[in-house]
Amino acid sequence: QMSDLQDILSDIMKNSKIDESSRLAQYVHNSILTEGPKNGFGNSKNLGVKQAPFYVLIGAQMPAILLEVAFITNEQDAQNLQNPTYLRHLAEDIAQGIRAYVQNTTAQLDF
């Protein structure tokens, strides 16, 4: 019986992290999509947010995301990845998405 309860609680925690990770991913994704064009780097193809059991994220005790922001096999992406301005803007866009997630999550927890 106790083992069953532990399995159920473990599943609940995993699903909770999956849901929160999806929300975090959506905030970061939206930030990159909305801010990138403003910075002159909006020519990337929107491949959306995906869910999968990525090995590097398994066992995370907090919301976790894996970002693929460019493909070095794409000529424009490869050039952008060598551009310090692009990298700075991209980092700022990612940070803005994280900030928005934290602010929204904190607001939901305030009673």
C-alpha cells in the first residue's frame, strides 16, 4: 500500500513539474518571438514548444526547459550565433520570459 502511495505522489510531482515546465517554456518562447523582431532578429522559423522526456531534464526538482534557438546548419542562424548583439538580445529575451513566468507564478500564489 505504501509503495502505491509513493508511486502516486511521485507521478503527481512529475506531472506538476511537466505542467510548470510547459508554462515556463511558453513564456520564454513568447518572449523570444515577440522581442526578436523588435531587435532585428525576427527571421527565425517558429517551431513551437514541444514536450518530450529529455534525458538532461529528467529528475529536475523545479520547472526546467531545454532551448533550441538556432541551427548551425542554417546559414543565417550560424551568422547570428557569431554576432554578439544577437546573443545579447537573445539572452535578454530568455531572461524576460523567465521574469514573466516568475512574476505570473508569484502573482498566482499571492492570496
